[in-house]
Amino acid sequence: MTTKEILSKSSILVGQEFSDRKEATIAAGKLLFQNGYTTEEYIDSMVEKLETQTFATYIGNGVAIPHGMLDGEKHVIHTGISVIQIPDGVKWIDEKAYIIVGIAANSDKHMDVLASLAENIEDIEDAKALWKTNNVDQIFKALSS
């Protein structure tokens, strides 16, 4: 399975708006479900993780990575990610998240995408470019390289 199969353009949304991190997490989970990465039950596992271990879902520089609990892995059909860009951000703990990367993993195959993400947000100016773009292709290319 290649990185491109783990991330598809149909699992990227730009220009979104959410009232809170739970709503954003559910949207990221729905994208995973709609693109065939998970069963619908995985969304509940993502919400449980958010509510019990919020600290594990924010990685810094405006990026959150909601994902399921360990036992939620049984709801993962195959490893994949969803990406949601929120130009105005959404409150996440004491920070704002502008990029939400929903993760569904039953292997370590998503690590290449996360490595690309880390490279693209290491510098705050690069992270801001992802926060502000309304171009799905730009996000796809950044996270697929």
C-alpha cells in the first residue's frame, strides 16, 4: 500500500468551520468512514480518545491528530487518514488547531504521511501555509511527498 492510497484527495476538506474540537473530530471520522478506511463505529472510538486523552490529539503548530483508542483498531478496515483545514481554527485544549488529521491505523503504514506532516509543520510559516490554503491539491502534495 502506498502513501497515496493512505491519503486520497477525497479525504481532504478545506475551508471548514467547527464550533469545537468534538465536532471537528467527528467530521474527521466521518471522512475516514466515507472513504472506506473504517466502519462508522470508529468515530465513537475517536470521540472517546478525545474525551479521555485530549493531550494525545494535539501535536502543535496548529495541528491536531484525532484518532481512536487502541481497541478501536478493530473498526479499521485499512490504514488511512483524513485532513480537514480550518482557516479560522478551532479551540483545542489551550491552542487553536487549523489542520485536523484524522488517523485510522491498524499498521504503521500511516507513518510516512505523518513524517511528511511533521516536515510541513516544523516551521511555523510552513504550517501557516497549510492553514490558509484552499487548495486540496497543495495539501495532498505536501503530505504525499
